[in-house]
Amino acid sequence: MRRAEIERKTQETQVKLRMDLDGSGVGSIDSGIGFFDHMLQQIVRHGNLDLDLRVTGDLEVDAHHTIEDTGLVFGQALLEALGSKAGISRYGLSYVPMDESLARVVIDFSGRPYLYFQADFPYDYLGAYPCEMTKEFFRAVAQTAGMTLHVELLHGENAHHETEAIFKAFGRALRQAVSIDPEVKGIPSTKGTL
């Protein structure tokens, strides 16, 4: 069973998350930030995982701690659910268009956290969601999941479309990377560990 249940409490946030990598794309998500919930639903649906997430954060300050801490817990859950990573495909690649926008996301569950992020958004906010937090969310995920993650917005004009294309592409690349490949025997690395 490739599942994880994580709870993180700080003076700034409380995050409770349950994840099933072999789910059916069902999510129950409440972060207190409507647009962010919508983006996380994209990962759930396109990643074909199940996610139950409840976040209480210091939104009276701003959305930063809520989004970043959600990313930290999401990545931690991925790492825990993957276990030894035996038999996984390891790599994932997805291009996703959304109208005028096109995003590319590439994942390697290498055990080496790294984020390359290239995107410029024409707006600062989408509702209560700061567009700059897209990068911070994925940085947090990559850090705790031990993944190398490349996120590129190849083109776009509308910040909603751009951001949604990125989250959908991440979900699809994630689905590919965590999938069990029947041709992979053991750990997919010459080092014998990831």
C-alpha cells in the first residue's frame, strides 16, 4: 500500500494530510485559499492519486506559510508513500496546454532535491493566491520529496491558465514517475538506492 498520513503543527500552520498514490483521482482539500485548493485538485485528478488535506494557517498574515508548509507536507508524504522506490518508473515528463499557455514539468525521484523554475506571471494575485508562491510550493515539494524537479512555463498570457497548466503538468508527470514499471527490477539506479 503506497499511502502516507502526515500531520505537521507549527505556530504558523497546522497541516493534516492523507495520500494514496494508487488512488482514483479523488481529493477533499481545504487550505483556506480557494485558488490553491483548485490547483491541488489538478494534481489529484491528473496525478490519479487520492488526497485528504486540511490546513489551518495564519492567513491574517498572508498566504506564504500556508502554501509553503502544505508543499513541505505534500513532498514528505510522497517520499513516505514511495517507500524504497523499488519498481517505480522514477522519471516523469509532461507537457500541458491550457488555451494560450503551455507548461512542461520533468521529475526525477533521484533522492537529490533540486528545483529549476522558470515562469513569469502577468498578475501578482489570483484571488487570495500570490502567484509568486507557485515557485515556493514546488520548491518545498522537491525539498522534502527528494526530487529533482524542472518546471517551465513555455508561453502564456493569462496567469490563471499559466498556473493551472503548471499544476496539471506536475500531476501528470508525477503519475508517470511514481507508476510501477513491471520491467524495472528493484531500485531504478546503478547506485542501488535513491
